[in-house]
Amino acid sequence: MTDASSPTPLQRLWLSETIRLREEHAGPLEDAEANRLARAEQVDLAERIQHRALHLARRDGQWQALLHWLQGARLAGLLLALLALLSGFGLALAALGDGRQPVNVFWALGSLLGLNLLMLFGWLLGLLLTRDHPGALGRLWLWLSEKLARDASAAQLAPALLLMLQRQRLTRWGLGLMVNGLWTLAMLAALVTLLLLLATRRYGFVWETTILAGDTFIALTQAIGALPALLGFSLPDIDVIRASGDAAIASEAARQSWAGWLVGVLLVYGLMPRLLLALLCLWRWQSGKGALRLDLDLPGYSLLRQRLQPDSERLGICDLPPAALHQPQGGANTQAGSGALLLGIELDERRPWPPTPLPKGVADAGVVDSREQRRQLLEQLTRFPPERLGIACDPRRSPDRGTLALLGELARCASATRIWLLPPAPGESLDSARLADWHQAIASLGLQHDDTAPLSWLETGHD
């Protein structure tokens, strides 16, 4: 079983397509941190695009929406499977009835196989003549999956999945596996129900006609039963077939012969074709799924090439502003870090740094002020994440969005982070309202803060 935090290769491609469609409709996302983390991976462009998409999907909710969508898809599949089992039971019951009246063998055969064969020929015709298309049952499954997911972030998931599969022409095989699998369940349920009814009730079998000759039914019965007979199923002889045209024969041998013929025909022409087609679709799905790749020539991916595989690093604004700003979030690096680090953010130059002597084992990262210093520090922490990170902030400044976003990025580079709100210098006062804003902002990031230097925690990991 795949861990919920580690998507499969197919899900990574799916998320990449989802993010691409989202950016096409809503404009570029704020992706500085995602691009930086993707560039840190020593992989090719396609893998970096997938790393970027996974980070954005986890940040903005598409990954959780995908998990909810998959849960809805499984529930929709279970509902359709239950419907298929009930349908198979109903087909067998309608074909044989309650045993009070003789069973018309060709009416029974039409009830058991008519709709199945009609839908089978329609599916094969669509497979040969049309492009990848979900079909009626496929659209029903997709609709149920979206309704059962109940997640507003799942809007682009189904279109992204279909677009991705259509490039390898996998839609027909994936949905074909579902369609033929459901019909296999229906035919299996009909076969089991048919056997139970034949084993517990006494049925007589007849055929009737007004305008056709009896020899026509004899030839048709033998032609249909020829293939099942090769597998050992009984085939009524000519005398039994001819006699059954007048009335139901009371002979046990005649009843068993007709019952074996009906079971064999259902197995050979109803269950086996659907089962074989389901196995064929499964084989084509598994082989095609391994060949799925991102189409890097698409405009959405071409724009990412310079940002994820730059020929040279450039400073300055190179992207249009996003349509909507994302809420900064904190977190922690799940990889094991090492060492302890203390740094300051946008501190007054008159403040001495470090404010107090640092214990042994605690490194000094200096004061980060410019954009270039931020970029270099984030690149370094991405490659060498610390176990404990202390960040000193001046609470006399307002906690603006840029500062909070930087705090969130830095926190996600370390195993554990604490914010140190520096006390005012002698003779200076601290605005209580602004300090409350800092406390609220840090709490929204999910980080801890101290009004005193967290040196003991940085040195030992304990207060």
C-alpha cells in the first residue's frame, strides 16, 4: 500500500497536469519556494516539474483533493459493482421465472445475453471507430467520483487525468477495464444465480414459433451450443429439440440437457468474452501506464524550463504577479537535519550581532536583509538542513507578508524552529499592539516563539 504522503508515479504526473491546467485558467502561481526546492533535486527537467507540482499541490490542497477524489472513485466503483451484481441476479431471475411456467429457451437466452451483447458490440465499435471517449458508463463513474469527493479543489483533476491518458490512448483501456469488469461481475452473478435456480427448482423448457419452421430452431440451437459442447456442456439432440417445440418434456434427461445448454451458452458467450476483454484492457493499461511521460513541449511546461533549469541565475522580477496570494504557512523538514543555527532577519544595523555569545555547537548565520542573502541562505539550508533553527526578529517592525513567507520557508528547511522576538534596546519602548500582531502571525504559521534567547534549546534541544 502506498503511503498517503508519497504519491505513485501516475499520481505525480496527474498532479503536474492538474497544476498546469490550473495555471492556464487562473494565471501563474507563487512558486519561488517550489522552484527552489525543485532545482535542488539533481534530476532532469520532467522530474523537477513533478517535484514543483507536488509541492504546490500539497501547499494549495490539490494533493488532498486528489486523495479525496480517489476515495470517491473507489466508492463509486463499489456502488457500480453492487449494481452490476444486482443486475446479474435480476437477469437470471427474469430469464427462468418462478418455475410455474415452462421456460422459453430463446426468450431466456435473450434476457441473459441480449443487453450484454448489444453493449459489447457498441463498445467494440467505439474502440475501432472513435477516439478515446469515456462512454456512458465512464461518464457516470467520473460524475459519481466528483460528487462523492466533495472537494472544491478537485475541479481540474478529472480533466487533467483524461488529457494525460489520451496522449497515450489509455482512456479506452482504463475505462474499458472498468466497463468489462462490471459486465464480468454481472455475468458471473447471473451464472451463479442461474445455477442456484436450476439446482433448487424444477424447470421445463420449450421453444415456440408461429412463422418459422421447426428445423430453423433445431439448426440454431445446435449452432449456438456447438462451442459450449466442446467444453463439455450438454447439447440437446434433434429429437429432444423437436419434441420441446410442442410442450415441456417431463424427462429428467431432457431437462438436464436444456439446463446444461443454457448454462454453457451463458458462460461461453456472456462471461468469457467480458473476462477476456477485461484481462486485455488490464494488460494494455499496465503496459501503457509505464510509458506515460510529461509532454514538455506544452506551453505551460516550456515556460518552466528556464525557471527550473536556468542557464544562469537572474535577479529581478521575471514573472507576472499571481492572480491571488497564498497564505504563508510554517512546517518542518521531514529529513533528518544536523546542528543548530541562529540567524537574524531585517535587524537594525545599530543592534550588535549576535546579541549574546553563542554556545559551542550553535552556528551563526548572520543577519539576512537583502533578497540575494535570502536566496543564498535558502539554497544552503535546502541542501544542508539544520536540526534546530533559531530566528531573531525585531518586533518593532510590522510582520508583513514577505517576512512571514520567509519565516515559513526557513521553518520548512529545519527539523524544528523557534522565533526569538528581540527585546527593545535600553531607552526604547515596544508597541503592545504590534507585539500582539507578531504573536498572532507566528501562531498562524504554527511556530513557537520566545521573548528570551533560545540558546539552551539550540545547544541541547531542551529548554
